[in-house]
Amino acid sequence: MKTAVFSARRYDQRLLTQANAHAGHELIFVQDRLTADTARLAEGCAAVCVFVNDSVDAEVLARLAAQGTRLVATRSTGYNHIDASAAAALGMAVVRVTDYSPHSVAEFAVGLLLAVNRKIARASARTRDGNFELEGLMGFDLHGKTVGVIGTGKIGAIFARILHGFGCTLLGHDVVANPAFEALGGRYLTVPELMAQSDVISLHCPLLPSTHHIVNAASLAGLKRGAILVNTSRGGLVDTEAAVLALKSGQLGGLAIDVYEQEASLFFQDLSSTIITDDVIQRLVSFPNVIVTGHQAFFTVEAIGQIMATTLESLDDFEAGRPLRNLIPA
Ligand code: NAD
């Protein structure tokens, strides 16, 4: 099946080509993001394969449908970048990768937490420069601290289990209680209660209208002073400008983010030789108590292997007219 693969990095091309060896789909790799301007590159493709920063809105879907596309397959779990109801109205199916190593993201969130709390990236930069001074590198023990997990699904529950192993008390917020989280002694609270009592807060809920800016100026004002915030979920969960103000005042003690609200124009590309015009990200990376990574929490051998295999399986099933296992509801 002729499929245009957007936002295709070298590893996407290599691994999708390997996974496609059995099926022989005609994969057309496009490095650009899918937008209203680049949609024409999928002319004649029955399927498009997209990633988190592609815009798959109603306008783009209408263009794709007019060109013959009938399937959108996203190489991600989250699907906030796709207008699923517009796709349904156009008779297009949308699939995602429902399950891939949730450990990849949970473990990375723990890594970010340790890195920002114990200043590991700063320390490494210092020693490379021959500076073995400890001043400014003091962190705090996680043992005995309270960790708030917003979104206690697959990733959030694994993150909680790891932090339980560190000897942390667990608080959670979710619209559905997870017995696995409660079995760790986790207690569910409202967001303001969780923010007021936690030394560390980690976000693991999807980006929905109900969770957009769940961390904002008001919730940050109620934060336990000096707490650390970790976001490996979606940038739109945090009002970044409010976070910058909270960092400046010391209300927010540290911030570790793998996702950023305006990441679409920045992430997954090398901009080191260009002038970055996004002042918010530039301000963020200037703080000594902030770590920013470029949406890499999923990036493990296990997770990527599963993402590629599931994506190919969806293309096979669609072409063969079989039921689609990872269909996104309209
Ligand atoms: P999941 O569906 O297993 O868990 C999400 C949890 O969030 C569920 O328990 C759900 O009930 C809860 N939730 C829904 N609405 C909520 C609300 N209003 N308030 C609080 N909780 C709410 O999903 P998952 O596999 O654990 O993934 C979680 C998120 O992680 C994804 O939505 C995605 O945005 C993000 N993610 C990021 C990366 C990365 O590389 N950085 C990779 C994969 C997933």
C-alpha cells in the first residue's frame, strides 16, 4: 500500500523499512512535518503515517481525503494532534500505537527528576571543563518525600512504582482510580491538594481540553514552595510562561520537561546553527534548575521496535480489510 511517512527521521526510515520487509508496502519518506502545505506530498497515497508534531487538523484531512488517503496511522500513543471526528466525517480511519513500552517514558521521567534534583547535567558540564567544585549542586533525598502523579495510567503507575521503590509517599490525581496505584499506598486527591502537598509532581495524563494548562498560574501559586515539576506527557499541560514566572520567584524549585507547548517548530531537528526566535524556550534553558529534552522519553530500542511493528501491522490489516486493533474513536 502506498504510504507517505511524514516527519521521517533517519531512524524512522531505517526501522520502518526493516519492519516492512515482509509486506512490501510502498513507503514514501518525507522529512517535513505534515501541514496544509506539505499534504500534497501524499498525493495518491492510501495511507499517511504521522508523528506527534504533524498537524492533522480538519483542513489537512480534507486535503488528504481529496487526494485519496483513507488511513492515518500515528506512530504515537497520544493523538491530540489529530482531529479524529473530522477524519470520521471524511470516512477516514485513524490508528495509533496503543501499547508500547510504557517503561521507556516512566524511566525517562525518573531520569529527568534525578538529573534536575541532583544537578547531574550541570555537574557533568563542569567536570568536562575541569571544574570539580560542588557549590550549587546540592539536591535533596527522594526517600521520604511526597510525589504527586497526575494521570495514573500505564506510564504514571510505573513511574509511581519506581518512586515507591525510592521510599516516596505517593499522591495521585486521575479521573479513574487505578488499583495498581492504590496498591502502592497511593491516595487520590484534587489537583490543588496534590500540588500543595507534593515535593515532586510528574504529569502523565493525556492532553485534552480538560487537561490543557492543568499546571497554570493559579495551580502554581498553590504549589508547595520549591517543588519540582516533571513533564514527559504533552507540552500543552503546562502554561510555560506561568512556569517561567514561578521559577523566577522560587515558587517552582525545578522543572524538567521532555515536551513543550511550542515544540512543533523546534523539536526533532538540529537548530544549533540558526537563531531561535522562541524567547520562552531560550529563557527556560537559561535557568540552572531547568532541564529540557526534545521529546525523547519514548526513544528506546524496545519502544521504537514496538511502534514500528504495530504501525506496519495496522497498514497490513487496513490493506487486507481486517478489523483495525488500534482504531482511535471518533
Ligand atoms: P494511559 O491512557 O494509560 O494513562 C493516561 C491516564 O490519564 C489515564 O489513567 C486517564 O484516566 C488519565 N486522565 C485522563 N484525563 C485526566 C484528567 N483530566 N486528569 C487526570 N488524569 C486524567 O496513557 P499512558 O500510556 O500512560 O500515556 C500517558 C501520556 O504520556 C500520553 O497521553 C502521552 O501524552 C504521553 N506520552 C509521552 C511520550 C514521550 O515520549 N514524551 C511517549 C508516550 C506517551
